[in-house]
Amino acid sequence: QSVLTQPPSVSGAPGQRVTISCTGSTANIGANYDVQWYQQLPGTAPKLLIFGNTNRPSGVPDRFSGSRSGASASLAITGLQAEDEADYYCQTFDNSLTVWLFGGGTKLTVL
Amino acid sequence: QLQLQESGPGLVKPSETLSLTCTVSGGSFNSGSYFWAWIRQPPGKRLEWIGSVHYSGSTYYSPPLKSRITMSVDTSRKQFSLKLTSASAADTALYFCARLEGSIGWFDPWGQGTLVSVSS
């Protein structure tokens, strides 16, 4: 079964840079489908953070950036702040399962 | 600003039908550019796309759930609905509605979510 794999957790100190990876397959990211990233703060709905691999919606700080290469994608967060502590999910389309897929989520802890 | 709000029973008995409605406000519902989607998140598990519906009535359903799902729209009320038959404990989840941008795109914005428990 096609899945998107993310590390369960990452952490960093305030001001540092962290990256979150999202590994897919030739049926999804590797098939050139765009990758999106969402931030889910505790007790709230996911919020779109990055769309089309690298684009930020209006209002999202430029501390957040996305990239894609081959069958993987990454989210980078620079200048970590306490308010960034949340769960982060990648998302794309899978043409073998014909579904919109989400990664398993990564919990970011700001030390 | 576009807003979405889920509504429906928070408790469903096993084997019964889970029914939810999403009301859209503050923006266009009848735009050809968007689909309207349901996504769920079982406790401790990843987000799962359930299905998407266009204001015209066209639908896309998740293959594993396809036999149990019906999605529909009410354009006059700017609402879309989900019906999931033969509910089981595995359907217990936080259910979100969201707008799907484009044919293969992203979900934005999302409703706040509604918790549905399947239990006798």
C-alpha cells in the first residue's frame, strides 16, 4: 500500500532550524504530484502551510519553506518559536490508490 | 472569509448510518474550481481522505470506503453532506470538512471538526 512516511517527532531549540521529511513513492510524490504541508495546533483543525511544493498562503511566515525532490519532500522551519510546537502533515495525490494521501504526521517540540 | 462548519450527531450506534453536514459561509459554493471534501482522523492515527463532491454533484470516493459512502450537495443552503452506512468502532474519528482546491490540489480552509463516536 502506498503511504507517505514522516518521522514521528522532531525537536529543536528556539531560533534553530528543523526539517521534516516526507517520503513517498513513484505513485505519488515521485509521479510529480504536488505536495502540501499542514500545521495542526493542539485541539484545532489542520491549517494549510505550504501548497504546490513551495508556495506559502498569505499570512504564513517565510520561516516556513517547502521543497520536493524525486519521491520525497521536506518542510523546513527556521528561527523556531514556541508557537511552532504542533503536528505537521504532508499531503499529496496517489494515482495507484486514487486517493488524496496524508503522511503520518510529525510532532514538533520546541525545547 | 470562507468558513466551514460541521454538524451532526456525536454518537452513532454500530451498524447504523453516520450522517454529517457541512455548512459553507462567507464565500462562493458554486465555483467550478473547487470540490468539497470530508476528511477524518481516528484517535492517534493519520488523516484520511473520505471523499469529495462538486457543486454539480460529481463525486470521488475513497476506494476502501466507496461501498458505504454517499456524498451530496444542497446548493440553496450552501451545504454538503456525508452518509456512511454500517458504522463500526473503526469509524470513530474526528471528522473535518474542507474545500479542495482544483482537481488534484490542497485542502483549505477546514472546518473545526466534529468528533463522532460509534458505540452502543
